[in-house]
Amino acid sequence: MSKIAFIYPGQGAQKAGMGKDFYENSELAKAIYDEASELLQIDMKALCFEENDKLDLTEYTQAAMVTTCLAMTKVLEEKGLKPDVTAGLSLGEYCAISVAGGMKEMDAIKLVRKRGILMQNTVPKGEGAMAAILGMEAEAIEDVIKDIADVTVANYNCPGQIVITGKTAAVEEAAEALKNAGAKRAVMLNVSGPFHSPMLESAGEELGKEMEAMEFSGLEIPYVTNVTAEYINDISETKGLLAKQVSASVRWQESMEKMIADGVDTFVEIGPGKTLNGFLRKIDRNAKVYNINTWDDVDQVISELKA
């Protein structure tokens, strides 16, 4: 029997206008944006729908993305499409946990707002960096960077695309060393900090404190965590994993391989862009991947999956 996963993108997929058509066409989606605006005291419509300078700032991006992805998911659920398992890349994991029943939508949005502020402010601007390494296998990358202090792997995205993170000088040194060792390209990323780096351990600790008073619920379905690429069925593990996730590597390729091995054959990427679609094509060309990016996608995807 076919198994469906809902998967959620991370930072970098955001774009002005995301979710506007959902807001205009669905009362459920509209309510998510309106409640998030009131909760955070931020005009989420202006942030997500209009061209502005804030959308690409980490402290705003994360809340905007989670609000948008959860609003889109509400529409799918209303129309009867539900997943057997969920996963999300980096901040997308908060959507995955919420949709799996582990936390209320507004708690997820409130938490990523705090997460975004902590991640943006923990390391002074310019002291940390990230770079995408293309055309080189993970083991080869690990072998090169093991002798370079203050640089680690941030994201194992898919075969041929790994992201490194750490102190700016170390990342630049590692990028050059990796190109010399055979990487096709090493691209410095336009980010405000060394995300998923040990440099952010204190941010994870502060986030953990923020979660202490939060109420998490028992999971209705499992989700796959970035930190270990394993299924999580027990919500008691979630707080510790989310605190660790801020500074740990994102094991996205392993997460997808785990789901595929468990019989998941259909993936629905919910949110702006098609980043995760591209990763999955490189992980397993046989996986069926659908995208919910615009209002027009909804009926088309549902009709295909329910055919």
C-alpha cells in the first residue's frame, strides 16, 4: 500500500508572495496568517506577500516560512489528504512536528520566531559562514575538512550537494581545499550566520529553555528528525532533539532514504520552491514527488493522488 510523506523546506526557499493565494481562497489558511500576526505582533501578510527587506532576515524568515507552510497544509487536510509520516529540513522540522500532532500551530510559529532571533544574534555578523560543495561525495568532504579547525558539515542534502559551516576563514579555507581535492564547485552562501554549526550550541541551549514551559502533545503519526534521520514516535524526545538540531548536521539524505526503505513512495513538498523535489530526484529517481506551491497545485495534486 502506498505511503505518503509531507515534507517541508527550510530557509532559502522563501519568496515574496508566498501563500497569498491561499490566504485569499481559504478561511483556514487566512486564520493561520491572522493568528500568527496577532501572536507575534508582526504583519504576516506584509511580510509574506509584499516585497520587503525583512523576509530574508533569519529572525523573520523562519516564522514566515512556518506560517506559510502550515497554512497550505490546513487546506490539504481540509480536502482529505493526510500523510503517513512527515519530515522537514531544518526549520521545516517544526512544520513536520506540528502536522504530526506534536505541537499546536501557533506554538510552532512562536518557537521558530525565537529560534530565528537566537540563530541570527548568537554569532556576530561576519564571524560565521556557510558554503555549498557540489559534485563531491560526503566521505571525501569529511576527509578533507577533518584537518581544518572550526568547520563542519551543516547539511547532507543529497548526493553531490553538501553544505559546510563554521568560522568564516575556516569555511573559505575549506572551500578552496575542497575545490583542489576535486569538488566541481564551492559556493559561499548568502546567509547571516554559521547555521547547524557547533558555534550555535548556546542558541540551542537557550531554545531548550524556551521549550521548557511549552506543552507538546502525543504524536498522531511519526516524523523523521534531522539530527539522527530516525523515526520519532515518542514526543518526549522532541524537545532535546530540537535544541540539538540548531547546531547539529541536517541528515536530509539519510532521512529520505529511511522513509523510502520504510515503504514511503510518494512525497508532497509543501511550501515555496522545489528545493526538496530536486534533492529527492538525486536520492531516488523512482520516488514520486509532488509540490504544493500555489493554490492551483492543490486540486491537481489531490486528484492525482486520489485517482
